[in-house]
Amino acid sequence: MNLRELLAKASPLRSGDELAGLAAACAEERVRAQMKLADVPLATFLREPVIPYEEDEITRLICDSHDSAAFAPISHLTVGEFRDWLLSCEATGERLQALAPGLTPEMAAAVSKLMRLQDLVTVAAKCRVVTRFRSTIGLPGRLSTRLQPNHPTDDPKGIAASILDGLGLASGDAVIGVNPVADNPARVELLLRMLDRIRERYEIPTQICVLAHVSTQLRALERGAPVDLVFQSVAGTEAANAAFGVNLALLDEACHAARELNRGENVMYFETGQGSALSANAHHSVDQQTCEARAYAVARRYRPLLVNTVVGFIGPEYLFDGKQILRAGLKDHFCGKLLGLPMGCDICYTTNA
């Protein structure tokens, strides 16, 4: 059994892994795989990429950006020993912050497969990731939220009414972000200018975003639109990102263009979600949670203001019920924070939980 297969067999039950034919056949096989995974040295993940280096630009990103000096303090540990260390008093917030560049997504995914829900919450709470634009996200004792004032016809008056309603409920300090119905530069520019007028008129210390495709946002930016955050959905394989119509070169261009505006410090906003690679038939036989963690390598490259995992959005074929959705959300939050990301969770309605 190779490392990719072991990670899949050790994963707690997910309907998406069953759909892909990757899941353990029974609970006994899953426990055996978890015990075997616990004995795998962390250094093995550097020698055995789950997707070949030559075939995938996300693998190349993970390998080429790995910080061996940051990894050195834990390089002698196995996955199981790493879990124990994370739960110990030695793993302080400062040490975890210094360690993050030395961890690969596969290491984070592997250790999460050995952890209880309480373990995931405990370790994630130690990780302090603070980002800034007009507001600051990630400070102790604070919860930031996105205000999502969508409208079925992109009517500016309807969007404005929803914004005022949301602000009255103390929502929107992370971002006021609209999902447009029409994905074209003129519509994106119109909505951005309207959002910016509201923000300036009421002196709202937040940031705005229109969640069109990144290429559309770039064209709106070139037209002079007031772009704060550049948004894009991303996945953990090159082929899955191609299904979204993006690659690292395009994201590099967008990030550079947004930073050139000098409107704020952290200028990118990403959303991810377990099952996206499988739904595009672009998972390379890697389990969906490990694929999800690899998406965080993409996000980490750009020092984003915010990353949201959209848990359960795709449907029951990937996360069957509330139990699977809950664990997936906590694992995503844990892996993102451990890798140094400002990790959030998209609150979405699903009929199967």
C-alpha cells in the first residue's frame, strides 16, 4: 500500500471517498490503516508526493516552497508522535507559527486523520493567524463574518438594502462580498462602485469584493474599478484548478495587480471545498480531505486576508450527513490554521444534514 492509498484508507468515513472507490472497506480496515499511518515518519511525505512532481504544478509548489529549516525541529517525528506533540504544552502558538512553513498539506491532512474532534479544536485554537486590510481578522476573542448581500437580478437597490440589514446584525467586518448573477467586467465594476460608495459614505471599516471569476475581476480592475479583495475558488490539483479556469500564473497576475493598487495589506480571498477535485475527475486517486488540504498550499502562496472552506455545499455524494460535514469542517479549519492560513467556514444550507 503506497502513501496515497494509506491516507485514503485512514480517513474517517466520507461518502465522496466511497464514491471514488478509495475508502476503507470497513471500520477494522480503517483502524489498521490509521495505526500504520501513525508510524509513518513525517519526512516520508517529502520523498513521496501523492501526485507526481512532473504531473502537477500544485505538487511542484508544495515541494519547491517547503522550508526545511522550519521543518527541522519535528523532522524526526512520525505522524503519531507529531499528533502527541501538537497536543502537548510544548506546542505553543509561537512554535506553531514558526513551524507552519515547514509543514506540507499532506502532513497536516495525515495527522488530522488520527485526531478526535476535541483534538482538532484544541490545536486549531493554539494557532493565531492575524490578517489585515481595513479591519483586522484573527485577534483573540473575536469572530469575523462575511456579509453576502446577493440579489437574483444584481439589482443595486436590493443589494444595498441587504447590506444595511446585514450591518444592523453586526455582520460584514470580514468582507462585504456579492456573488454576481452576471459574470462580466461591466457588471462587476458597477457593483464594486456601488459597494465602495456605501463603504465610504458610512465610513465602514471593512473591505468589499464581487465574487466573479478572477479573470473578470482583473478586467474590471483594468477599467479602474475599486477592487479591494480579489476572489477565486481554488482546489488542490492542477487539473481541478483548470476546471475552475485558473492556474498559478493567473493567480500570480491577479495578486500582483491588486497589491499595486495599495488599498490594503492582504488582498486575496479564497474559497475551497472537499469534493471539488473529485467532481472534476481531477483527484488523481487522492482522498478528498487530502486534496482539500493541498488547496491550502495554493492559498498560502498569496498571504490572503481570508480563506473559507465551503463545507457540504456540493451535496451528500461527498459529505453524506451532519456528522461527516461537522468533522470535515473541523478538519479543514485545523489544517488551514496549522498551515498558517486565516481559516474560516462558509455557513451554507444543505438539505442532507
